Amino acid sequence: MPAAKMHADELDVGTALVRRLVAEQFPRWAGLPVTEVPSAGTDNAMYRLGDDMVVRLPRRPGGARQVDEEQRWLPLLAPHLPLPVPVPLGRGAPAHGYAHPWSVLRWLDGGNAYDAPITELDAAAMELGRFVTALRRVDASGGPASWRGGPVAANDAYVRAAIRDLGADGTVDAAAATALWEEVVRLPQWEGDPVWLHGDLLPGNLLTTAGRLTAVIDFGGLGVGDPAADTLAAWAVFTHGTRDLFREAAAVDDATWARGRGWALCFGLMAEHYYRETNPVLAAVGHRAVTEALADRGFPAAQRTASGA
């Protein structure tokens, strides 16, 4: 996987810092090897600790909230979910110039679906759809708001800026993207009670073994709100031929499905717009989400790859 370039606001972590943090705060694990886990994620750095643990540290200011929420809520949610998820084993404190809390989690075997793509898409579509349904059914009382749990139309200014810039260089068909976005902003909003959602079901947050979906990781977007964002995977992960299997298992109504398509368009345009230079892997996933969302509504697809080829 190509390494993502650091943004100006990203924190520099490194294996030496992780070793110091672990040795000081979790001395029983002090002698275990620490190995960086390559990731196209934008919010957290990951370091394998020994054979069966991983250290997860926020790369950006504001990451403390994610740590607190995964520590509190994942142990409560995990027993209700049909796929394995990370299990918190310890909460680290700021130290040695690193200003945020951090987590030690149980290691889950498998490769992320960026590097080890899902090949058994039919089974994965049904399994991830059932995961979304199970998560949505857990009591959401007291749950924090997910950053993708509100109206997708709240991103209007960012989406239109991305359409303008990506349309200008031919990356997307600006007229088609605008037409679909206009549909999205007119959609009825969620009027039900807030429900649990993962919030970021992208290939990098899905683990695979031998082409099968085996686990869901990175709950940085965990929270409650409109369930539409958890259907984003229909366009970012699955194909025209498997999308309906995911929808059936996810059990969402027409309006929620349409808002989910809106999230795919929104995420995809913003990923291409903001990460083309710094994170080409994430930008390519964004390009795919835009292409699938437009094609799903009969609009022209994006005209070229996220790299400009």
C-alpha cells in the first residue's frame, strides 16, 4: 500500500514513541516487539504489539473523543454483532510529548480490503448487511452523535466546491454530479430515533482472509444518528450485482437508501478532492464511490481515475 503523506496537523508518532508509551504505562507488555501497520487511514496510526495486540493512536487533534468512545462502547456492542470487532485491552494516557489518549486493542487477523480485496462479494454483502442491521438494533440510549449521523446535505458547501474543482480538470462530469447532488439535498430527512452506526464502512476498515470478509475495525465514526451513512458501503465496496444483497440484509427503506447513495457521492467527491495528493488510496476509493453512485442513478460515470490517468 502506498504510504499516505502527512498533513500539517498530523501528529508524528513512530515506533520509538510507542515503545516508550507502552513500557511506561503497560510494563507487562514492555518487552514485546512493536511494528508499524501500514494504513491509508487518515485519523489513526496503528502499531502491532506482540502477536495478538495493536496500539491505536490518534494522528489528529480531536482524536481523544474517538478513544473514549471505543473504550466505553465497543465492549457493550461486540456481543450483539455477527462479525468480530476490536476489543479494548487498555487505555493509554498522554506522555512523552504525545498529547492524546490512545488504545491497546486485541489484534484481529486478516488484511484490510484495500490490500486484500473481497473476492466472495455475495457472501460479504449479506454479512455486512446483517452487521449493519444488528448494530442498528442495539439500544442507542446515551450513545454519542456520530459525525456521519446527521443530514448529508449539511456538507453542501464542501460537495459543491469539490464538484467545481474536480469538474474543472475533468475528473468528474460536473453536470451529472451536480444533478445527483441536487436530488440528494431534496431528500426527506431521517425522522426516527437515532440508531447506532459504524459511520465509516470503507475497504480499509474491513478485514479479509482468503477473499472473505472476516471482521470490521476502526470505530472512529461510531455513534448514533441517521442509519443512512452505514449504507455507504453499497457503493464504496460492492458492485451492481451484489448491492441488492447488501440492501436486503441491511433492511433499509427507500429514503434511507437514497440518502446512503448521497453519502457515497459526498464521501467520494470529498475524498478525491482533498486526498488526491496526500492519500491516493483513499482518493481511489472515493472515485469508485462517485462512479458507482452516478451509474446507479443512470448518470455518466467519472471520466478518469483519481490519479488523473
